[in-house]
Amino acid sequence: MLPRKILATLYLGCSLSLLTGCWDRVEINQRGFVVGVAIDKPEGDNGKNLYKGTYQMIVPGGLKQSSGSTTGQGNSMNPHAGQAYFNISTTENSMPAVAARISGKTSRSPYFEHLRIIIISSDVAKNKANLPNVLDFFLRNSEMRRGVQILIAEGKASDILGIYPNNESTPIDYISSIAKNYQKTNFMLPESRIGDVHEFLIKNESFVLQTIKKEGGGVTLNGSALFDGTTKQLLGFLTGEETQGLNFITKRVKGGIVESNIDDQVVAFKVERSNRKFYVQQTSPGHMKFTIKIIAEGTLDKSITNIDPSDGKTVEALEKSLEDKLTSTTNKTIKKLQHTYKKDALGLGPYLFQDHYKMWKPIAENWDTGENLFAQAEVDVQTKVIIRRIGNIFESTKE
């Protein structure tokens, strides 16, 4: 048997462990739940501060009142009464300082575990190394989740947080719902999550992020923002059509429509499956010839009224028209990246690194920097469209 003194010591130790609580515990009613952050360049402070941070914070009571309806209008005494959220802004020289300053302007300190979206203005992203500096705070924060979405705003980021949230309680809910619609359209990128962006920042490969733009009373997420893999700065934007071509080349297409014209009428093809393969031939030490083969399968979503889509020759003509359109679109994207920006967001460099390392190693330093061999590479696109189904009817009119 153990001596009584040892037993008493063990008993007291166990009792003390049961009495201890969570040293960092904060009651839920003392937390300020931040769901969205917008980052802009300050205006009118003569360059005193680097960033203007705008937080969208949840009002729990307002969420209950606005359930199933639009947000409340507030009143003269309390403009946030009945609302599900409010926006609060401040300016500082770093994101930790922004968070600290906002803590002194609201009764509940900012809490980021429920943060869903970070919107960075194009003015901020265009400056060298601003993107890593801004995201460093959120990447290191223990409250942060790796699924937070990153968006690049064409214009002021804070304006996006002030839109009217159609059918949703908050603007962040509204934007998040739109961002998930990439499976219905190939004119926008899939969601750019902070974990993926962190990987982009570590690598020296050029990359694209999802964009957002205020349009009327709402927003649009068509297009993409191109970043230099070395400097991490925003170079410019790709249009929705150019982004469509990029999505097919980078195997990001999950659905959406491809349209072509036959006899001045529009034919719409609904993409159900898509695949892409790269092939390369080194014609000289510094010159590469790439072949990109794209296959898209799907359904005829809209046909021409005076043709019979069940006829084999007609289907072949429709497929040829769609192939020509897809080839034209992807070539526009390639031309923009090779000749306007001279940056490889197509994934050709990573393909060489992974599958043809002996070919890649001597040219790696001069791929899209230095001699810029990417801009000199020959890229040939070959497309194949397969119409698997023609819809539920054979004809829509009868002459």
C-alpha cells in the first residue's frame, strides 16, 4: 500500500485539476463575430496609414428578426436596430493594428473564427508584396479557418460590404452564395480559399484569384485577377470569356454553357464533363511547342428552330461550331497571357516541372521572368466537343 502522505498528495492534485477552468474563456455574448473583411487604401490621410480595414460584424438579435425577410431599417436612435449586421472601419499600417483599433471602437472585440470572406481592393493588391503582408495576419491567427474565401475587388472593397443582400440576411451570405455558383457557369473561377492562396504565395508560379465587382445594387463575380508569381502583385484582370478559356485549360470547369453561332443563330451547349491533356516537344534548347487537347461532353441546351438535332450530320455540324468557338476562346486567353502579361497562369511550367524535369531545369529561371521563354513558346489548342444528348424534344416549332 502507498503511504498516506502520497495518497493525500495525489488526491489533492486530482482535485485541483477538476477545479481549473478555461483560462482564456470568453463568453459568447462578449464576442464580436466578424464574417467579412474589406481592405482598401485609405483616402484623405495624406499617406499616414497603409490600409483601411472594414469589418462586417453580426448582430445576433438582428439575425433572428431578419430570418426569412430582409434586414431591418433601424431607427433614428439606433441605426443598427433590427439589422443582422453592421460595418465598422478604421485605418492603420498593419492588419493586427486594424484589429486592435476596431477593438477600441466596438463593445465586442473582433472574433475571426466565423470569418468567411476577405475582399482586397485592386489598389492594395497592385502594390508589391501587399497581398502577403495583408494575409499574413489572417494566416497566423489561431482563430482563422483555412476555408476563408479571398476575393479581389475591381474598385473599393468596402463598397462591396455595403450592397443590398438580396434574399439573404447579410451581404457576406449573398456573396458567398454567388461564389458557389461556379458549377453553373464557367465564366468565373472556383472559390479562392486562403489555404490555396497560401500555397500560391509560397510558390513562384503566377496565379489567378476570383474577382468581385459592384454592379448596380448587387455584385458580379465574372472574370479573374492575375498575379505575378515572383512579386505577388496584381497585374490585371481577365474577362469572363478569357476566364472561361483558362478554366478549360486548367481543368477547373465543373459545368456551365458554351455558346456558338450557326446561321446567325445561337446554339448553347451545357458542359457536363471536361478534360484536358498537355503534350510538349522541345524544338530547341529555349523553344517549346505545346499541344493542349480539350474534350468537353454534354447536352444541347438550345438548338436552332429550323434544324433537326437528331440527324447525325446536323449533330456533327453543331459539334464543329462549338469546337471552333472553344478553340477561339482558349486562344484569346493564351494570347492575353503570353503577349499582354507574359505570365504563365496556364500551368505549363508546373507541367514541365512535374513531367519533364530534365527539360524544365535549364529554363526554369527564364520561364516567365528573365528571357521569358513562356511568351515565346508555341501553343496549339485542339478541341473536341461531344453532344451526348439533345434534350427532351426533337423540334420546338412546326412550319
